[in-house]
Amino acid sequence: MKKPVITTYKIREASRKEPGWWVGAPSATYVEGYGFLLGYRLRGGDGRRGYENRLAFSQDGISFEDIVVFEGKALSTRSMERPCIRKIGDEFICYLSYVDSETDRWKIDFVTSDSPEKLDIKNLRPALNGSDCNAEAVKDPYVVVGDGNVNMYVSYAQKVANINEIESDIRDSGDVFTIQSVLSRTGLATSTDGKQFTWSGSVLNPRPNLLDSHTARLSGIIPFSPKDLVFYDANTDEGSNYEEEATLAIMDSDTEIRPLGRLESWISQLSADRIRYVDPILVNNNLYVYYERTTSSGAHDLCVSVMRWGEQS
């Protein structure tokens, strides 16, 4: 079997080369007859946190033009995180995860349109929140569109028994996932139309004393035989909440994901730097792997590594 030729491109770079300034949390899709669509998040290290989501278009999967901007101030939110864009039936649906201004909890809403350029944050509708799944918060959706079914994998925090003891910490931070006692898990919600979801439960959990003991957040899936390959972000404590590491797993079924480990030799083929939010899509036998990369300055850039099997390396 031929080895792929891997070429890496920087799609967007942080507006400042300083810690806390990020562009990333990508979510990509390819629509036949249209092209590539890429959703991503911008973060400011000046206290604004995740202040904006953008949707970009490309014909080649490498050079992208922004076509829609979703501003956090329109939601009165303290932060936005990973968006997810999909075409479901005749509609384009973009899922947005952000901190609710009233509860200070992450939730997921969506907008729809017959064209990506027409997606409007004013038409936002609820998709999933913590109360729908007996959780404190849900964020970072990854949506898989099947034949008559839609699976949404999300990062979620289970209900906390001693919530009154940490409520002030949650209110102060606006991010329950930064609390030491709160673990980040991956859960599944199912739907027939991509709009109304039913909670199914947990599919990937942190494991004590291992590399994912605090966080196990699914970020992408590669269709593979006999079983799909899963990328997920892992860390060991809340202190590394913003510097998770890409990790691999096997999807035994829609509801069962089995961790493989870090597999550094494979991940390092994409980047020598720390990467997270890995989202791969296969187009015309080429694998486009989108991810957020930590740079030497501490800033985060948005990159894609294209794996081509057309020639020997």
C-alpha cells in the first residue's frame, strides 16, 4: 500500500502571537456540487474569550473565504466555542455552542437556510442544553448525518451533586469545564431531522489515572473498515483545559467508543506541535485533516494537513 504524501497548510492564524489568542475549533464538511464548508471559532486573550464563529467556503479545501460571521455579542454570551456545519436534506444547518447569558452554562442552538450564505444568527433555535440530558452543560457538537438519522456527539458535564458548593465558581468563570471536580465526557443525542434531538447517553468517558482522566471530547470521525477511527481530545486535569491533546479511538458502534491511546507517531505526521479539535474528511480519496495547533508563542492557529495517496513517498 502506498504511503500518503502529507502537506500542511495554515488556513488562519491568531490575530496576536500571544497566549490566549486562538483561531480554531474547526468543523468541516464537503457538499457535492458545492464545495468545502468550514466553521471555526475566534478567541481573544484580552478577556473576550470566544467572541466569534465564522463560516468559510472553499473549492479546494485549503484556501477559504469567510461567508458568514456569527458574533457573540448578538447572543450576549461570555464565550462561543466550536460550531458545526452540515447539509441535511435540502437544508444547511449550523450548530453553535455558547454560554447562556442567564445560566452561565454551555448550550447548543442552530440556524437553518437553503444556502450557507443566508444563515442568520437572528433565527437561532434550541438544539440541546444541559436540562435535556441531565447535565450541567453541553458544547462542541460533532454531527454525523446518516440515512434517515442524525447523530450529534457533544462534550458534556454530568450533573454535579454538590452544585451549590461550586455554583459561584461556575458563575465567576462562565465555564463549568474549568472546575476541577467536573469531568468532560462525550455523549450522544439522536434525531431524524437534525433539529429535534433525544439524549442517548454517554459514549466516551475519562479514565482514572490515564491521559484522558479529566477530558475525553470527541472531535472527528474517519469512516474506516471494519470500524471507524475516532479522534478525541484528552487531558489529565482542568489546568490543561485549553491545551488538550489529540488522541485516537475505535468506534465499535454509535454508542461505544474504545480508546486506543495517544499514538504519537501517527499524530506527529500531522504536526510536531500540540494539536486539538481534529476533524478529518475524505474527499476524492484525499484525507483533509483540520485542526487547531498550538504555536511556540502560545497562540493557536487553524491548519489543515492533506494526505494524498497519488504517489509514493
